[in-house]
Amino acid sequence: MNLRRIFCLALFWFLAVAAHAAPLAPKPFAQGSMKEVATVHAGKPFILAFWSLSCVHCKANLEQFGRLLQQHPQLPLVLVSTDTPEESAAIMTTLEKYGLEKLQTWVFADSFVERLHFEIDRRWRGELPRTYLYDVTHQARAITGKLDKAETERWVKNHF
């Protein structure tokens, strides 16, 4: 084997290992992102959940979402962390703990968070956790706080 071939194989191996080890990073959630989320899920029901690293009840909801995804792997679930992009590594580590690291994930990327709250829901003032259950017509049911397991499972069964 010549040196060039050895180098190419080593480089390929290194890139494959690095790509496998690198966690996905959350997309920045800024003005207009809510419209993008709605467009991606147009005509389909989905769950949109806002959470934070420092929120105790948020972790209970993440755990519940992890279990739901085991039962319904195709469940359209969008997670938005209200933390900052600088905390992306901790966000992804937390999501990995609950088996949620491969989901569509966002992180607030606007320091004027009130503008984001208003764009998402004019009645929302930022309390967490905040979950929206969108039906096929995108009528949303907003839930603040820890999710009721039976109620959430019933919603999933009715929509999927």
C-alpha cells in the first residue's frame, strides 16, 4: 500500500469517527422560526414543546416524550430550548439522556425573548414547561406545566 492510500484511509476513518461522535446542534429559534415550524408540519398534527435546562418539570416532560417516542417512533415532536445557543452542548446532552437527541431541536437565539413568546402565542409569558398539541388544522391546545401522561397518550392515539 502506498502512503497516499494509507493517508486517505486514515483520513476517511477519522472523519467517520468524528461525524459519528459529533452531537447535532440545535437550530437557532429567532423571529420567523415559528412560521418555519408550522410550514414543515402543514396539514399534520404535531407536538411543540418549550423547555429549559434549569426547569425541573421540563425534565419530567422530556422523559415522557422519550417514552412516547419509543411507542410511536414517527411522532412529530419539535423541541425548543429557551436557553441560549452557548448552552447547546448541555442541551444535546440532556436530550440524549432521554433518547431525544435526533429530534428537530431548536434553541432560543434572540435576546429579546418576549418577541419570541408573542410570535409563538400572544398569551404566553414564558412560563415553563409549555407544550402545544397541534391538530391537523393547526389549532393548538396549550399546556403549561407537567404533562398528564394519560391525557397526552390519549391525544397521540387520537391523532396518529
